Amino acid sequence: MNFQKRGFKNQILVLIALLLVLPILLAGYMLNIIHHTQLSMIETQKNKMSKAMELLDTSLTISFDEILIKSNATQAPRREKVKLLNRQLKPLILKIKENYPELELGFYSRDLDVILDGDENSYGENFSKRRKRAFVETITTSKPVVETLGLSEGGQLEMYRPLVRHGETIGAVWATENLSVLYRRLDRVQRDAYLVIAMGLLLGLGGAFALIRNLVAAVNQVKTGVQLLEKDLTYILPPATGELGEITEAINHLATKLVNVQNYNEIILASIDDGILAIDLQAVLIGVNAAAKRILGLPEDCLDKPLGEIFPSGSPFYTYLTMALHDNRLVKDQEVLLSSEEGKTLHLLISTNVMTNIRGEIIGVVLTCRDITERVHLEEQIRRQERLASLGKLVAGVAHEIRNPLTSISGYIQFWQKNSTPSPRSLSIIHREINRLNTIVDKLLHFARPARAILGAHDINLLVNRVTQFFQDAHDSEIKIIRELTEVLPLVWIDPSQIEQVLYNVLYNAAQAMSGRGIIVVCTEFDAVKNMVLIKVKDSGGGIPPEIMPHLFDPFFTTKPKGVGLGLAIAYEIMRAHGGEIELESQLGQGTTCKIYIPVAKEEV
């Protein structure tokens, strides 16, 4: 089989064999030979030095002290002792050196701490600290010590053995040999070995150069094709040989599938009326359909642009996308108002969700928006019809509420016409019924045409404390109010007297729901999604039946024998005028929670 047509795996294996295996084996073999040669030569020298030291040890039959005693020099100064010992030992050393001229031999005296090499001019510590350590080691351990110094340290081979006389180690016998010639010889052998290795590498590189060039050319061809595919998935990679050919074929097949999937996605997204856009982890827009461009007024070239360039930082779309991306806080069917280029107000439902890969890792965020403007308009028409129907109920309720006191007043007037003189009791009843009529009319007027709100920035906690304390004082023995107020809250934009009325009406209804006895929990907090301050009033009553819940804010609707039924209706109108919201949540047997959403003051926005 032609070498150039072999598989990619086989070509790589051949390349590894040429570039790595053969030179490494050759280098290892040559270095092993050099190492064994060096060890063998050093071992030969060590044996020779050991024999010479043994002969020198044997030639000295007495101790250093005995030499000094025989010479009557035991009390002589140290310098004289050293000179005397060198003179006495010199013949012994020279005799051994006749057979070993390449060696330096001598003794070491532990007591005098001096090398005795036969030189009568040496009197002091004529050796290095390294040699001192070697002497101490061989004397202490009573074992020979060998030190091999490289060429940079003089190329010395040194041996030390303990010198024992009469069972006592009195010093050491030492020998050194300069191996610089030996080291130079080994260096030449190493250079020759490295030369052989270099030649092997050059031959391997030369033999593999053509193979590498072919491989690199084929890989570059695939690399260039993949880079072109990044911009154009319809590009077809040219065929290649071996496993690279299989890779290019697989890439072309994958690109075709991606093109088909992309076309399917574009068709599906184009047919969806909801706007869809997606961003990656860097908050860059990576996908958008035609509906999103139309609804949100996005430019055609918005893809691959940072989110901050498409939406301003105060935009709800920017806020919801960044909330989902950075805090994993998602929204579902959040209603948003958007002004179109034609000046119309669009009602949109916004939802966000995270995108994950097959490993469950977050790779981006997708936002969907649905235009519900027509539905909102239809609902407004329905509510208008319902208001007309409610108006009929309102008129009937007003007629019923007013007819009762009017009947009493009319009866007494007819009675006076017959008897001519009204009694104090009848006048009192007439006065009471007239006041009742005035109250009904005042509440009805307030409901139909609320007083003009005087708005300003206020601390909601102060208002809550004031109203709850007043209410607590009025119901001290029956109602317990628990306050759970968030300490740091933004100021709210309200008419305090009207919000006090709302809160008082809610507290009054909560007290009635508990039959005048129980616990009311009042909480304040900030709702970041709505950007409003929230007051929650929860009672411990029996809850509200589900069939009654839709009518709680209707005027003149009440389940109590006393009361007109305008309290919650007025509260609803006040909150609507403030741009806020009021909601009721209830479960039978678990009490009722009223949520009052109040807009943040303008300077806090």
C-alpha cells in the first residue's frame, strides 16, 4: 500500500516512531553505555586507592602518640608535633607512592586536627571544611567514606578510612586522585554519543518532513473549511484521504443537518405570532423572530449586538432579561405597556426562561412577548358593559338604602299632619335618619367622584404605625395587631389621608371578619418586580367563600347586617387613582390577606 495513502492513525504512529521512539532508544542506549563506563572506571580507581590506603595503614605500626613519646615531644608545641610527625611519616608515604605515583596519600590526626602528608612545612588546618566533614564522618562511623567530585570541582576522587590503634580511632588514612583526565575522556565519549543522537534525529526529521507536510496541508484544508462553515453552513469541505476524509465527510453531513434544522426553526419562528428573542451568557442577542422585531420595533441588524445597545437600561425588557441571566429570577405573563412608533400603547405579556445545554448548564435566556392589546380592548368593552350592569345594581342599592329612612321620615310627617305636634322621640328619629341619608350620599359621592388627591413623598412605615396604633387603641381589648415592617423602604407617592382611609377600611373589614376578636398581622416590604411598596394585612378569621370573592369590591355589596358596603369599593377607587393596586387572597379556615401596592415616590424611581 502506498505510504501517502495510509490512514491518518498509521501516519501518526509512523511519525511518532521516527521522531520519538528511535532517537529515544538510541539516546538511552548510548547514555547507558557511557554511564556504565564511567562507573566501571571509577570503581577501578576506588579499588586501587583502597589497596594503597591499606598498605599505608599497615606500614604505620604504632600510634601518633607513641611516635611523639619515642621522640620525647609529648610536651612540645603543636607546631613542633606536626613537624615531627610529618618527618617520621614521610618515608612511609613516599614508599607507597612509588607504586602509586598518581595518588596523593597521607594521614589525619584527630587530636592535632591536621593532615599529615609528609610535608614538614604544613603546621595548621591545611584542608577544607568539606574534607573536615569527611574525616569526622569516617572517624565517627568507623566506616570508609568516598567522595566523587565533578570536573567543575577539580575532578577529584577522595577516599577516607578510619585509623585504629589499640582499639581506638586516632585519625584517618586518606587518598585522592585527580580524575580530570578521565572526565575529559568521558566527555569526549558523551559528545560522540550526542553527535550520533543528533544525526539520528536529523535523519528522523528529514524522513518525516514530507509526511508532516502532507498531514499539515490536509489538516489546514479541514480547518479552513470549518472556518468557512462558521459563516456559511452550505459550504462543502473538499474530500481528503484516510481518516481525515471520514472526518470531512462527517462534517459535511452534520452541516447539512444543521442547515435543515436552521431552516425548520426559521419557518417555525416566522409562523409564530409571539415575539421571541434570546441572549447568550454575555448578554448578546443571538436569536430573534420577525414578530419580536415588529412588536418591539427592533432594527434588522440587531443580531449579535449587546443587549444594552438594543434596549435602554430602564427598559422592562432589559430588566427582565438581566434578572433572569444574573439572578435566575424569571417572570411569567408579566404585563408591560409599550408605546409604539405610531403613538399607540401596546399591552404585552412578557415571560422569561433560561436555556440549558444537554448537561444542564445555563447557556442563555429566552424572552417571549405576546401582544394582547386587542384582548385588553375587548376586556375593557366587556367591563364597560359590566359597569353598566353594575350601575343598575347600584341604583337599586341606593334606592333600597334611601327608601328605608325616607319611609320613616314620611310616616312621621303624616303622623304630624294628623296630630300637628311632633314628639321629641319622633324628631330624634327623623334627625338620625337624615344623618343616615347624608352618610350614604357622602359615601356615594366619594365613590363616584373621589376627592382630588394631594400627592407627595411619604414614609409608609410612619403611616402604618399611626393608623394601626389608632385602630389598636379603638379595639384594645378585642383585637391584637402585630407589625412586621421592613426598616428601609423607598418613599411612596401618596395622599396620606386617602391611604389612611384605605388602610383603616381594610383593618375594619379584617376586624369584622374575625367577629371583633383575633390577630391582625400588618407587614411592609418592597416588591422589586412591580417596583412598588407592598402593605399586607392578614387576619385570623374564617376566610371568604370563593363565590363571594369576585364581588368584594362592588359598591353596596356586604355580607354584614350593618354597613353600606362601600368601604372596599372606595379603597379600590383610591388605589386606582394613586396608580396602585389592591388585591384579596383568602382560603376558608385560614383567614384573608389583603395586598396593597403603592407606587414609589418619583425621586426614588
